Amino acid sequence: MKIPCSSCNQRLEIPEELAGQTIECPACNASLAVPAMAAPPPVPAPVQESAPQAATSKKSISSIPKWAIVSIAGIAVVVVGLIMFFSDTKIEPVTEASDILRAHGAKTSESSDHSGNYILEANDIIVPTTLELKPDGSFIGTSSGKMMGSWKVDGDLLVCEASSRKTVIKFNKASGKLNSFSYDGNEMPWKRFLAEEGQDGLYFKKN
């Protein structure tokens, strides 16, 4: 501790073990009473819970309604049951792969089966027409001029649509019989000529 000398005011560093004793100032040799150390505050005794307080705590725990405990237990059982049910549920396999391909506009094996080269032979009614149907859904062909576009299966028909002159050609996918042949939205009059010639139809032949 540090205290000043009452005679010469010199501040002195005094060891704590000299507290409460009288010493001689090393600067002026005057007698100096060293103050005693303050006693540490007493440690408070731990408070023990009285009997009424303990009884109150137990009473608050036991005051929970039984119906609330039963409800919580019931909810827990339902949750566990749902978890077990869904863990045992199997995911049904996706339907046919072809359905998925159709949903995304992809070509199925049916379309691929009809790809190839087709020719409508020339006669007095219509000019020779050739079609090359590609597996990717596009086609190129010739009629009165070169044409290209897309093709698709529409029921029993193969439908070819060219961007040039809005050409649309439809023929039976099984027999090759021509169903319609139009330019710029106008159907060619080949059916009337067929009737006059006594023919039953025109046919695309697959090479």
C-alpha cells in the first residue's frame, strides 16, 4: 500500500504485512502509524429453499392438466405414424418413356419408323414429287420446285409442311395414299381428275 508521511508528506510504499503497526519514516525518521487493512466483506450464506417454496414448485409442475399431456402424446404418435407411412411408400415408376418424349416435343420411335425417301410418280394429273423425311422431324423434297420444312405423324397420316408457298402434303402412313396436296392454302384439283380417269387414288412409294 502507499501512504504519505504525516511529518514530511513523503509517499511511502508500505508492505501489507506492516498494516496496523508504527514504523519510522525513512525520509525524516518521524514515527508513522500504518493504518490497518480493511477486513474483507463476509461471504453470504447460501439461501435454502423453504418448505413452502418447494411445495409451491412441485405444485406448479403437477398443475399441468392431464388432457394436455395426453394431447401431446397423441400428436407425437401421429407424427411417428406419418413418418413410418411415407418411408414405406414407394414412388410409382414414370409412365412410358415415349409419353415423356412426346410431352417435350421429341421424336419417338414411331416417327423414326416413317423416316426415309418417298416418291409420287408422275402422271397426267400431278408432277413427280419426292420427299426425304428425316428422323429429326425435318424434310426436303421436290415438286414444281425445291421445298423444305417439317413433318409429323397425325393419326393415320404423315403431314409435311413446307415454308415455301405454304405447301402441305398429307398421305396415309401405311398405304402411302395421297390425302391432300395444297399450295398457298389451295387444294390442287387432282381428286376431280382422278374421278374423270377412273382412278382410285395416287400413292407415295417408299424407297
